Amino acid sequence: MSNEELNKLIAIKKMDLEECEQELNTRYYPSIVRIAMMNYIVILQKQLEEYSNNRINF
């Protein structure tokens, strides 16, 4: 994966993470949906960390 592609992927993941966090904090969702959203947020954060580490290694 090129550095440019990695940067685009990181930008998309960051936007998705911000949107998901905002939705979780501003709207009411049943607890099962909130748990799923929080799990997705954790996954996104781990992916961003992994991608950022890969970008540093380029």
C-alpha cells in the first residue's frame, strides 16, 4: 500500500470515528446498539493506531 493510499485510509477512518462518537454522545440508542457502536469505535481506534504506525515505517 502506498503512502498516499494509507493517508486516505487514515483520513476516512478518522472521519468515521468522529461521526460515530458524535452519534453515540448526542442520540439515544438502545443499550445493545450502544455496545455495538462502542465496540466499533474501539476497532476503529486500533486500526488507526496500526495504520499510523505503518505510515511511520514508510
